[in-house]
Amino acid sequence: MSASGESLSDRNPILPGFWPDPSICRAGDDYYLVCSSFEYSPGVPIFHSRDLLSWRQIGNVLDRADQLRLPPDTLASRGIYAPTIRHHDDRFWVVTTNVTLGRHLIVTATDPAGPWSDPVYLDLPHVDPSLAWEDDGTCWLTVSGVESYRIDPDTGEVFEGPVPMWSGTGGQYPEAPHLYRVGDWWYLLVSEGGTHTGHAVSVARARSPRGPFQPGPANPILTHRGTDRPVQATGHADLVEAADGSWWMVLLGIRAKGHWPPYHVLGRETFLAPVRWVDGWPVVDPVRSGTGSAGTSGWHDRDDFDDERLGPQWISPRDRPASAWSLTDRPGWLTLHATGDSLDRSGATVVGRRQQHHDCRVSVRVDPGASRCGLTIRIDEAHHYDLELARGRARVVGRVGPFRQVFGECQVPAGAVTVAVSIRSTDVLPPTVTSSDDLARAGHVGVVAAGSDTIRFEVETGAGWACLAELDGRYLSTEVASGFTGRVVGMYVTEGTAGFDWFDYRPTG
């Protein structure tokens, strides 16, 4: 079974939130999809679907230290770039680039849920590697640029290359090249124009992987640049043929919010579009967007930490050493131990998940003890808002670029405390409003509410919920912070040891 056009109007994006650079393959009636993970660990999330619409995360491809090396000095938006997944010769293959190490790597598995093999490394230039095989078993590695290499994927040996290919229609950053054999032709799909509002997908074909490649007559075959469509930055695409013979494209896009210029805060998301073939060329209609409320996470919105291991949705910046967390120190709780003293620098203990909806509420029950801990919503170390608990008080701290400020605080009762972050993209605050007191003074008169959303921080005090601050969400956006990721919301500790009884994520829009 595969998706229908009617379904897409309700279900796109199929993976809402920070799931960029999608790649897809089919094995029988099953579809598997992987995405970039950048500086987060574990790396390369992998999803399974039977209908191309409802996806369940079944693991992470790079989930061991010997597969994923992200040193403490790994910069934000570095790390693991643009994986490609293929099914060939009864094995699943994932190739990706660790840009921090400057190396491509290939891992394989017979079960896509893992375990995946130790990496085979290739010291070749560029990013966005992709694998394709000829009928005789010849394997080609294609990279951004665009060029290819004839390799042995089992050993990493390079036999030939670089072989120049086709680098698009002239747009900047030709990238995400994928080769496909369809009938008697080899098709080369390329993204160009940069992974923002100039993004586009173009195609060429040749009789051999060596070329020469003939550009498609209607390039680019997909772009939303220069339009008012709600989905922008469409590109970094991959094709798959469904079991029923239909063709589909997965691609990334953004959904920006706010006055001019708009801001996107969820990162680059994964969308699905139908493909039809006309005169030997793929044709793609504009990408439609719905609520993005399909069954995309594959885990419960509430985690009571009763399982023996953390679910695959939980990620941490760079590393999550075993000494930093435990599900057994206090059964039914996630215990976090401080490994760094500030969220402003790498090395702190953070366990979070992607924000997947523009309107949502996240609450957590935490026992701070003598620690300094709390709930953070972050883009990187220089762009995060924190609801922090320490020494009997709760406070909201904001870090944006070189600026750090406390926006509100209150006393909290001893023992476990429930804290919450609510995010709304309607009734957005004017940019001058930073706290509930400011809101009462300022109102909305004469000030344009230009931001993407408003982030509200609350604490349950025993006498009800207290709002400590409401902050402009645009400062936790890609347009402000730069980079390739989206927001992550999660638990942290920067001093001592804290326990977290449960974590609850709920869409509210």
C-alpha cells in the first residue's frame, strides 16, 4: 500500500520537526528512511513504514561509540551529514559523512533495526555520498560537486575516480546526488541553489553511470522559490518506486512563521510528493502541507522511564556517556549526572527530543535534590532558553548570542516539582514583551508581533501554575542562530544529580 494525493493534504510533513536530508529505500512491502543528525548522538535516525505516510522510528544507525565519533569540540551543525540508505544484495547499506572527521563511512545490516556493522571509511572529498550498483555488481559512490568514484563498498577501496558527472543547471551548491537505474536509463537527481529559499531539484539522464548526462527538459523539476507556498526550501530529494509501481519523492522543506522575514524553528522537515513519468522524465507537483500529525514518532508522547533502555527518540549533543545517565539508579526515573557546568558550552548532560509541532506543551516532573537542573529548549550552546531549578528556586534563563539574562524566578516547594514549556504560534507577543509583568504593562498597541512564536515557562508551585516568563521564539530559529538543525527540548543537569519521573510532550495546535 502507498500514499494517495488526498492523504498527503492531511499528513505532510510525514516527519515534522528536525529530520532533514531524507533518503529512502524499499524492501518488499517495507519502506525505510534515514535523516541527518549533525552533532547529536546517537546518529542517523531510521524509520519504517508500510504506507509512506505513517512512520515509526525503529532505531539509530550509528548508536555505538565505535561508529559515531563526535569529539567534544565538534561544532554545532557539524558531525553527521546527509546519509543515503539502499537495499542491495539482501543487505541494507547506509553511507554518510562525518564532516568533523572529514571522512565518509559505510555501514551495513541485514535487519534495518540493527545492529549495524562497524564503519568502513573512505577518505574522499565532498559530502552527501550515495551508492548505486550496476547489474554486474560494480558500485559507484556519488558525492556533491557532482562526481563519482568506483569503489568496493565492503573494503572502502577506490578503483577509479573522480569521474565528473553533471552539476545541475548552474545553481550554487550542487548536492544530494542520487543515481537510479530506470529501464535503459541512469537518472541523476541533484539538488542545487542552497538549502534555503533558493533550493531546487533537477534531473539528468545517461545510458551509463559514466555519462554523458543529458539535462531534463523541464528543470528544475521541483522548486518553491519565488512563491508564496507555505512549504519553502524544497530540495535534497530521493526517489522510491512503491510496490504498486507508483513513484514517490521524499524531500526536505521548511515551514516558516511570523512577519517579514519569517522564521523557521522546527528545522528542515521531511515531506512526501507523488512522481509521475512523462516522456521518460520524472514530473513532480508542488508539495502540499497539512497538519503533520501523522503517526510519525512511533513512541509515546509521554515517557515514564519504565523501560530498560532509552527510546530511540532521545538524543544528546555530541555524546551521552554511560556515566551521565541511568534508568536503574532509581527505577521508574531517569537519573542524570552532571558532566559539564553550563549549557553555554559543550559537555553538559542533556537528554532531549525534537520539537515537532509549532504549537505544543512539554512538561516534566523533576526531583532536583541538591542539583542544578531543569528543562531546556535549544538550538545550540549560544541559543537556548532554560527553566532552571536550584536551591529551592526556579528561574528562566535566556542565552542568545553573547547575551545571557534571567527573565523571571520564584520559590518552589522542596522535593519533586513539575515544570512546563508551552509554545504557541498564534497570539504571538510583541518583541518588547519578555515577562508576564511586561505583558500587563505593554499590551499589543502600536507594536507588530513579528516573531515566529511565543514560549511560555511555568512552574507548579502547590498553589497552582505560575508563569515565570514568556519569550519571543524567533531567537531560537535558524534565521537567528544559523546552522542546519532545529529545536530540541529536553532535560538537563549542570551540577550534581537530578531525577526525572516523567516527560510529557503534547501537540496543542
